Amino acid sequence: MLMDKIAVVTGANRGIGLEICRQLAQKGVKVILTARSEEKGKKAKGKLQSEGLDVIFHQMDVNNEASVQQAADYVTGKFGKLDILVNNAGIGGDLDNRASDANIDQIKEIIETNIFGPLLVCKAFIPIMLESNDARIINISSIMGALSEMGSGSVGYRISKTALNAITCILASELKDTNILVNSMHPGWVRTDMGGPTAPCSVEEGADTAVWLATTDNLPSGKFFRDREEIEW
Ligand code: NDP
């Protein structure tokens, strides 16, 4: 059991984020479940608590710098360090948006959450992650952002995840002399509100690699994973 570990998960009121909180808490990690909606976040926390899991809720809208800083201040004041940060919050919904006929407003909206969100969150939490002797940042990316498998459509979502992967590499380089490992992962196509009901993977499967990256010893930094295996960018 990982009783002395503290984790923050963004966008954790449902879907893969909620399941990552569940699996980390089952391993004994002290989980701070965050969500932009106070009501939805408290409901999600209640659900995990009813399963006997030790979970705290704190509001955090990754689009709002003040809200992100408040959450970081809360964790600093209460725990003085952070071991695991999962940048899970994300939006999509631009399946029909094509680069050859781009809806720029839609792309901007996605970039705000999927790129600037994780950057703001990392900026606020890295100072207290440096207080941990073994810290992990896990960016929930997507194979749709992999340059090696790039397809068409979803232009905003695709470029946001390509950029998130770049952020992983940049942070891993900037933090190479610290105790913070930074990795990206693709959860699979998962049955959530985003993935839809016909997706092949369960949320348990979708959360697995993120939890593995958060809790396994002797991992590299600055890599992209799927099903616990390194994959091409
Ligand atoms: P869901 O749509 O089910 O959940 C997304 C979560 O992000 C919700 O809790 C949502 O909160 C939250 N969120 C959105 N914007 C913000 C914000 N500004 N601040 C805080 N939270 C926010 O998606 P999934 O669980 O499927 O996806 C989780 C991650 O996995 C995403 O990054 C996604 O891109 C990635 N992914 C998912 C795949 C899939 O097949 N499902 C495949 C590949 C990657 P709210 O309820 O308030 O909207």
C-alpha cells in the first residue's frame, strides 16, 4: 500500500478521471479528486467514499488560473507536497472539424482546456512536487495526437493532444535533474461520455496505464505509453 502518497487528478467527477481516483485510492494513495463543478465533484467523492475509499474533493477548473492556484495552495497548506499529478481533464467533440476547412473558434476552445489547462496546472503544482522524493506527472493524451498515426478530422482535438505530448517532452527535459517523472499515456477508446457507449474498453482498462505510471518503480521520463508499453509519438 502507498499510504504516504498524495495524488491530484483533474476532471475527475466522471469517466477515466474518476476511475483513476478509485484505483489510486484502492492502492492506499490519498487522492484529491478535483472537478470544475463543486456539485458534481462532491457527488463523485461521495460515491468513492461509499465504497470505503479515502478521497478528498477540491474544486479546480483547469481553464481558470485563480481556481488552479487555489487548489495548489490548498494541497500545499494541507500536505506540503504532491507525489502524483494526473492531467486528465479534457474536451473533444470536433469530429467533423477538418484542417482543410477549420472552425478556428472550436479549435481555440479545445486548446484552452487541453493545452493551457495542463500547463497552468503543472505551473501551479510543480513547486510542491519538488518536495516529493518520487513524483510523477501523467498527461492523459490520445493516439489521435500521435504524429506516427495521424488521421483526418478532429483537428482541434488532435493538435491539442500532439501539443500535450510536446509538453510532456519539454517538462521531462526541464525536470530531468529532479525527482519528477513526466509521461503521456493513451487510455484506449473508452466507454465514457467522450468515448461513447460502443467503445471497446471499460473505464477500468482506460485508467490502468495511468495508475501504473503513477505507482510503478524504475520508469523512464518523457515517453508515451499505451497498455503499459511505450509507443511511438
Ligand atoms: P469525459 O468527457 O467522460 O470526462 C471529461 C472530464 O473532464 C469531465 O469530468 C469534465 O468535467 C472534465 N473537464 C472538462 N473541462 C474541464 C475544465 N475546464 N476543468 C476541469 N475539468 C474539466 O472524458 P473521458 O473520461 O473519456 O476522458 C478523460 C481524458 O481521456 C481526456 O483528456 C480525454 O481526451 C482522454 N481520452 C479519452 C478517450 C476515450 O475514448 N474516452 C480516448 C483517448 C483519450 P465536466 O463534467 O464538468 O464537464
